[in-house]
Amino acid sequence: MRLLIDLHIHTAQSRDSYITFDDAIRRCREEGLDGFAVADHDKLTKLPDTLEASDLVILEGEEVTARGAHILAFDIEEEIPSYLSIQETVERIHEQGGFAVIAHPYSIFRTWVSFREIRRAGFDAVEVANAAQFPYGMMLGKNEDLAERLGLPKTGGSDAHIPRTVGRAYTILEAANRDVKAVISAIKGGQTSFGGRGISLLERLKLQRE
């Protein structure tokens, strides 16, 4: 089963995001996506019990601020502490049975990782497409080269902080079904590619005024 999942969305639980769960659900449906992953900054946001989105796959996660990198943690039960080393952060995620994705590894003004350090850390996947990275095409190429060198699955996500950009970049995966566990298994198994496009410079200027 082919699914399109935006694997990197911030909700209003992140201080710099204005996206509600309803916004994320609406935008995914508008964009024809099959689901999204919540990855709030240094916070494991749980899905509301009242959430009505049975047609969508929704993953709970956290974007962890490590020393020298941002790391997407999925399939975890407890928050991962911030500002640990990259390797210790990945180890903490794995201790919970979760999987770790290096977020926007090469992204001007945000992160620029060391290949040797990333290789030692034992990541499970690389976020190749991140709609917020700039310049999009150049950074996508560097991120994809990193994934190839590491032999790791490639993912994509919008890194959206406002509703308009939800679904701008996404992960394409082949899963057995629409169950969250099946989606996670597909990502771990490397049954993934990525799609979408970046936020333009003009769009960035407009978004800053909204």
C-alpha cells in the first residue's frame, strides 16, 4: 500500500508554531496526504482523545535538540532530554524501542552535521526533503548524498509551523496497511522515498509577516 506521510509537523505545542490538530488534518486532506507525524520541539505531544481523523495515519514524535543536530524521535513513550550528545540522544531513543531520524542534516542557518559523528551515532533514517531548508535543492542533494553514504532510508517532511506549508514535503512509503506500526515498519525497512518542494524565498518573506 502506497502512502504519503508528512513526517515532520509542529503543532501549537511548539512555541513557534500556529498549527492546530484540526489545521493539520484539514491540510493533509486538501493535499491528498495519508497522514502526518507530530514532531514538536523537545516535547512529546500526545494525540487528543477526542481527535477525529480515522482516515489519516498520525504518528506521535518529538524533535529533539541535541548538541550539533536536531533528531526526530518516533515510537517512544517518554520525552528525550534536550542538549545531550548526538550519540546519546540516539541511544536514548533506541532504549525505548523507538527509531531516530536525523532532521535537516545540512541546512544553512540551522544545522550542519559531521559525517563521522552521524555515522557513529547509529541513526535509522535521514530526512532528505525538508521544505524549510534553504536553498532547498542544494540542501536536498547534500542530504540525499548523506543517506546514500550511510545506506539509510530517506524521508521527507514539511517542517511546517503554519497551516499553509503542511504537506509541502513528505515521505512516500510502501506499508502493509494504514496501521501506525505498519508505517513505522516500512520506514525502518527502507521502503521509502520522498516528494514535494521547498518554501520559496518570496513565500518566506510573506510568511514572516503573517
